[in-house]
Amino acid sequence: MSEGTSPVQEPAALRCTDPAGEPPDPVADRREMACALRDGVRLRTLLLLPHGPGPWPALLTRHPYDVAREEHEGTLDVGRLVAAGYPVALQDVRGRFGSEGDFDPCAQEVAFGADAVAWLAALPECDGTVGMWGASYASDTQFSALLGGAPALRAIAPALTPAMSALDGFRFRGGVPEIGSTLAWTHYAIAPDMIARIGSAHDREAGRKRWEATERALASLDAFRAGTPRSGPDVEAIVGWGLDRLREPLGSARHREGKIVDRIDAVDVPVFLIGGWFDVFLGPTLELHRRLVRRAKETGGPVPRLLVGPWTHDNSRAGRPVWTSDRARPPTVSTAGTSPRSTFGGSTPPSAGARRRCRRCAFS
């Protein structure tokens, strides 16, 4: 075991062959590790190791939605990746869930994504090469790592990607601000954990009340009336961040922070793009593929691959195979607009009423 690691204990049933003769758990060792960034901030990383001798090429996913759920509820069947001989690293980005620091969406992922790749490549269990995968925000982190300079990153598989959609699909569409998507993502997917991280009980309660005020404005549709919403003391900090971005001009450099939109030249590795015919980011995904194909023709570099399936933004894992170690319980299948946990990236809002009203999609 590497220095600074500790085993993550699993039920005994997951560590041995069951009486019915099912295959054993493909994960030989589970470790919860701390990935130290250049400024000393530590990111929670769950490392799943395969059986047999290493080192191996490693796979990494990074997102702000609690990676503790990724092994059994993620887009990919992580057990199959490990069974194929890949160490798999699941990482909370800076300022989210088990990771230290403050969360600065998108902009932070360039430097710290590159740090994460370098850290994983340097582990003794890794042979120095890393691939990345992930959907939505976890696709953005792949391109951001390339922008940050990550020579160990050899291939990426971004799915349902908002990598270009700050300008077309997430913050704006056709130049018009996307108030609904910005509010839904910041309020449902991001704000709950940010409120839970507040140290002062008084300030945490104030944050909860601001969350409830935003929830009422969404439920009554007041949030979408002309001239609203406004950032300020009456909304959660992250919601204010999103609303401030919507007031930036379309050409503002802030919309390009951490985004690949103007830096296709930085993509010099094989790319497997995955899109959904009903995904809000289908247009940007297809445009990104066109640009990558054009670059490959101009440079002789790797030609990107594209798969588009019958998915919306939040149900791409419907029908996902469940590894045998997880068969004791029914698989969790995400369908469009069913619950905050499936639709909004894993954060259950601090109000039960949100479970009934969150059919507005959250993106990124």
C-alpha cells in the first residue's frame, strides 16, 4: 500500500465468490487517498486496483458530484474497467464533498486537472500513462487537463459534454442567456454541498434559508420573470456566481475559462466523443467533433470517434450492466427528471419539496 493511503472497507460479500458461484469482486484493493495539488490542497481520490501484478495504465474521472457513488452508480461500469486490468481513480474536484479548498467552477480544472493526472501517473501502481472518462462536468475536466499540460494523459472519452456550451447550450443559446439551466445546476447540483461545508452553524442556517428562497422562486416561476433573477445576499453564493456569469457579455473571456472552445490545438490525443440525440449539448458535441476532425486532417493527428445514442442528458446510463458484486441489490437506473439525485448530479437539496418539483433539467 502506498504511503498516505488507507483501505476503504467493503462488506465481505463483495470480497469473495458468493455461494451461487458468481465471480469474485474484480477490485483487489480499495484505497481512499489524498491527491496533493501544487498549493497543498488535498483532493479525495478513491483508487480501485485490479488483481495481479502491476504497474498498469490508469483511468481517471473527476467531477463535483460525490465520487463515492461513482463505483456503483456512474455512467460506466467501473467494475468492468478494473476487471480489464486498469487501476481506476475516482476524484472529487477541489472544493467538493471529500476534497479540500474552494470551488471555482471550470476555471480551477486547468491547473488542478493537470496536477491530478501527474499525481496518478506517478503512483507505483501506474505505468505512467493515464486515460480519462466522464459525462457532463466530468467531460469538461478532461479537456481542462489537456489545457493545463498533462503529458501522461494519452486518451479521453468525454460524454454529453458542455465543453463548448458556455456559449451554446449552458449559459447561452443563440446568444440568449440560459437562465433555467444556470439556475438548476447551481441551485440543485452545487449549492447543497456548499451549504453543508459552511463551518458556522449560524451561517449554514442562513445558507439553507437562501436555498429555500431560491426554491420558492423556482417553484412559483418568479425566478424567470423579466428583470430577474438578481445575485446578492438573498441567493446562495454559487447561484450568485451563475447569475453574474449570465450578465457577462457573450464575448467575455470569463465564458471561456477552463473551456476548450478556442483551444482545439491543445487536443493532441485520441478522443472518443459520446452524445445523446436528446441531450441539450448535442449541438456543441457535434460541432466539437467537426473541429477535431478538421484538426486531425490538418495535422495528421488522431481522428476522433463519435457515438450518439438515444439519450437525454441524465439517462445515458439506463441499461448499464451491473457488476456481479452489485447484483445483490437492484440496479439504480436514472430516467429523465425522476429525482434530484439522478437528475442533479448527486446532491439531494435540503428541501423535500424539491423532489417533487425538480423536473427542470440541470446541466454540466
